[in-house]
Amino acid sequence: MAITAFVFSCCGGGALALLTRRPLSAIAGIIIGVYLLKAINVVRQWEKAVKLRVGHYVGLCGPGSFFIMPVFETLNQYVDQRVRVASVTAESTLTRDTVPVNVDAIVF
């Protein structure tokens, strides 16, 4: 998504430079494209990103696409929210009244 915005911005600046015969619009298109390349972020469906503004915690972003201010904000860490399953082998034990019990579990 960010690459598409970068390409459209550069092409728009280049087309405007050809129409007006001034290279300043091409340079502006490239600068805006680089800014959009750094500002647009996409987080996967099972993740959330920790957003920091000048080193201080702002919040969690995602899943999906969102904007950040590249100079002031960073994405520090991605939090994986997928459920992982670990099976536990069956254990046999005795209750308080000496009845044998088989315990089987699944840990989420």
C-alpha cells in the first residue's frame, strides 16, 4: 500500500513537471512519496503494534493499515495474539478419599 502511494506520488509529480516544464513539482512529488512510504504501515490480522511517540507509549495499533508521523512516531514491537495450544499428557493421581483419577488437559 505504501509502495503504491509512493509510485503514484512520483508519477503525479513527474507528470506535473512535464506539463509545467518546472522540475520543482517532480522533486515535491518524490519528497511526498518518500514521506508516504514511511508513514503508511500495515499490521497483520493476528498482530498489534506498539506505537511510541518521541519514546513514550501512545497505544496499540492494528490490525490493518494506519498512518504514523515518521519523524516523531515509531513502531517498536509487534504483539502476536494468536492462540497457541500445548497438550499435557495424562496423569493419574489420587483424590483425598483415595479414588484414582486420570487428569488430561489442554493449555491455551
